[in-house]
Amino acid sequence: MTKRVAILISGGGSNMVALARAMTDDYPARPCLVLSNRPDAGGLDTARDMGIATAVVDHRNFKNDRHGFELEVQKALEAAKPDIICLAGFMRILTPEFTAGWAGKMLNIHPSLLPKYKGLHTHARALEAGDAQHGCSVHEVTGELDGGRVLGQARVPVLAGDTPDDLAARVLPFEHQLYPAVLKRFASGDATPVMLGGG
């Protein structure tokens, strides 16, 4: 059975585009919704151009009311009836109560080789640590920030003279390969990790 996928974004949605473009032919999933917490997110127009339904729940309307925000997100998701949710640059931390409702059905892509460098500024932190390799991970979403079972990783080398921007640019194409590969396997019921790149 083809799985319905909702993709949550906050910006341009390059990972959303990579996912949506992959979901054709014999791929076991199709996008049913792109939702953003920002009405000006560039990815919304891209999604509409691709024929994908969109929704906006503006977090700025819910100052100090995370529960109220998540309630509206939940309503939009329930209306779309997704089987899987993919966070793709969604820059809001979701509460454990919200993620528990989608346990085993929510994925996220994170720009580090988890469990290293949870949270922000991952590229700079990898450089500061003197790492020889960096990359990205796709993981199941749990109540722990950037926790959950890792379902795939892509590795790239750290080169002499790299800046955080250099690293980010080297990692991004691998994000666009890794996320669709993991989702394809996950939607088929296979949680075997996908590993790309050798660093």
C-alpha cells in the first residue's frame, strides 16, 4: 500500500523538493501535504507548483502557547491523513506529547553524524572538534531533541581550510540523496540503516 507523507518545512524546502521528486513511479509513498510554520516559506510556493496541498500554522500567532500551536498543526495533519511525517528543515522544537502521538511514524534529517552534535551550529562544531568526517543523519523523532533511532547516514570528508559554509554546501547534496533513500526503505517497512558516502 502506498504511504501518504506529510512534510513539515520552515524555509525553502530543498529537502522537501528532493523527497517529493523521488515519490514517483514504484516509490512506496506519495506527498499528501506540505505544512509550514511560516507563511512566507519559499517551499510553500514550490509545493503548490508541484501540485502538493499546503497548509500554514504561523507560530507567531501562538506566543508562549506551544500547546495551542501544536493543536493546530495536529488538526492540519489529521485532515491530510498522513501515514508518515517528514521534518525537513522544520525549525520548531516539538513537545514530547506531540511526538508521542506520531511515534514510529515521524522522521527528521539532521546535519551531523548523530549522536554527535545535536541541536544547532553542527558544521561549526564539527570543525571546532577537528573531525575528519562530517555528514548528515535521518532518524526517528522522539521526545529527545535529535534523538531516536538512526535510519541512515551520509559521510563527507572535512577538508583543510573548510568553513562552516563549505561543510554545509558539501553535506547538502548528500541530504538530498539520503532522505529519499531512507524514506523509501522506511515506507516499505524496512528500518535497515542506509549508509552513503565514505568520507
